[in-house]
Amino acid sequence: MMDQRGGLGWSALLMVAALSIGSCGDEGPGLRGEPVRVGVIVSLTGGLAPVGPHLANSAEQVAREINSAGGLLGGRPLELVVVDDQTDPDQAAVVARQLVEEEGVVAVIGSLASSASIEAQAITGAAGVPQVSCCSTSPDLTNAQPETDRYLFRTVPSDLLQAVVVARQAEEMGCTRLGILHQNDSYGNPFGEAVETNFRGLGGTVAVRVPFQDGRPSYTSQVQMVADATPDCIALVAFPVDGGTILRDWDGLAGAPEVTWIGTDGIKDSGFPEAAGRAEIVDGVMGTAPIVEPDTPFFNRYAAAYEATYSEPVGIFGGNQYDAAALVALAIEAAGSTDGTAIRDALFEVSRGDEDTFFGPGELSFALQRIRQGRPVNYEGAGGSVDFDEFGNVVSNYEIWRYDAAEDAFVRTSVIQASEIQ
């Protein structure tokens, strides 16, 4: 268990170390020498707890492949050190410092929440340790570090793009008075503001925009403020548990107006209907999300291997997490060392190499062989293209989804190409 404010207890540290060594599969051929240690910051408790475990598994899946292929840097095993940030930005800084200063990691994968990644990057960036997030979508990450000297990357696009999609979807659904409920943090604030700006730009009226603190047991006062503004649609920027709680509280309001809910990627998880208490409460909720589960050979290969290994379906951003771990591993090999700056530079190289040198999930052993031959690779992700720009950002297509209570599933209803948004 996590100590409440002081990071991992010693017993938990020993457990994490044992898991990180023993969870990477059978030892590959010729593994020897000191492990190459990479930190993985996930949320195993708090608002994103429903998402964290499968993301830890997706990173572990990469370690299994790498170690089965002989490890890194002449046969050194890749070892993951998994820590819990409790979906708390302050705790993210605590565990990031622990990973860098005590665990000796050469790179960090994480975190999930944008606010947590921003706090962590203040530690990793100052130490010259590359950090790659699978899931942090806030525009604030773009300017968190300078363009010319950045150690922060992500394998999911910025919410500035998704805000355009949310506003357009609201307009297409006939919304005229949009209410906006968003988390009061570095994820929710710029996202909510961008939705407002884009919807107003389309000629719509924003009836009210209400920020809220995550992790509360009830949001009755916030949903009453929105109801009082009489919107016909509500855009919801939240995490799964908070999103479900908000829909539950809305359902309990007396005289609440009939509205159309438009969610975002943050609630597209089974924890959303679970927190609502009854799936029927969130039935028909529409939403937007970057397409992180594209119907491509690379994603399908990742998903099949994941399900065969863990006996469960992949979760949201699982492919992006796999991509973050794969890019880190390939960059370490391409750098030829554990030097942070060399790994940082190599991340750009392995993400956007020659067009005829694509490698993806299930092909990491071949990519390693090519790197050892001194030849370039272009990693193509399970979650889509991961060509890092100068700010460590990527782009993707987006989907419109609808939650179907009868199927207990988020159903894709349409696709919006990235070229239509930028």
C-alpha cells in the first residue's frame, strides 16, 4: 500500500522491486549484467484507479518482449519499477523524485492525469531523465518545457484538438445553450476553456462553465448550478469515477432539464457507469476521444498478445502505454547508453525514421536487431502514428462514441480525421 503522504513504504518498495523483476516473463537468451531500470508512474488508487492496473500490464508487456529478445545494451535486462501516484499531482512529484534519486531509473513512463505528469516532469526534466506519458492530454504539457531542451513526450494528442471536436459535435447535435462541467486542474481548465472558445466561435451560447475538484463524494451543488442555467447540452470533462458521480447526482435532481451529455476521453472507461450506480443513468451519453484503438494490424497484434497474456481485454490508452514503453526501450538501445540526453535525442529518431522501416507491436526484436546493425527504425504505434514533433506531441484521428447500457459498451458512431481538425 502507499503511505498516505510519504511515498511508498519499505514493504511496498520491496514488493514493487520483486514484481518488476519477476513480471517481465521468462528470462531471454543471454541476459546478463545490471538491469536497465525504467520507472512507470500509474494511478492504482484515486480517481483513475480503474485505469492504472491495465496500463501497468501494457508496459510490462513491452518488458517481456524486450527481455525475450535478449534485453538492451548488450544483454542487460529491462526492469520496470512501478509506483502509484494516487491520482494526486503532489504524490506524482514524490514518486518521480523517488524514481530518479533512489531507484536510479534512466527514463520514466507516465503519468496518467495531466496534472500529475506536469508535476512529475518538474523532477524528471531537471534531472535530464526522459518522460513519456500515454494519457496526459492537457495543452499545458506542450509548454511545460522549452522546445529546444525538452525531456517530456506523450503518445496521445493534445486536448486543443479534442476541444474542436467537442464543439463541432455539440453544434451538429443541435445544441444552442451549452453547459460545461470540467475538472479544476491542468487537464480540465484549458480543455473546458477551449471548448467554450470553440463553441462560441461556431455561434453557440455557453450557458455556464463550472469547474469542480476531483475526488469528491458528491457534486450536487455543481450540477444544480448547471441545471439553473437551463442548458440543452452539457460537455463533461472528467475522470471515470467523478463523471459517473456527476451523472448520478444529476439523475437525483428535482426538475432537472432534459439535456444531451457530451463526454470526453477521460470518462470512456467501465468505471464511469459503475460510479453512476446504474448503467441506465449513463445510457446514451455521447462523447469524443482520440482513436487509441485503431483497426490496424499493429493494434490488433498488441491486443491479441495482451489478451493472451493477461486474460482480459485491453483498456483505454493501453496501446498508447505500450507505445510509450516501446519507444523508451528502442531509444535506449539506439542511444547505446543510459544517458538521459542521448535517450531523449533517440526518442525523436526512433519515432520518425525512414518511411520504409516501420516496426510495431510484436516486432520489437526485429527493431532491436536493426538498431544493432546501425540502421534506422520508425516505430509505428499500437495507438497510431507516434511521430514526435518538436514539442514531443503527436496527432491522431478522433471518434464520436455513445455508451450503450444494454451492451455495456462504448460504441463508436463516427470518425473524424486529424486533417479535418488541424
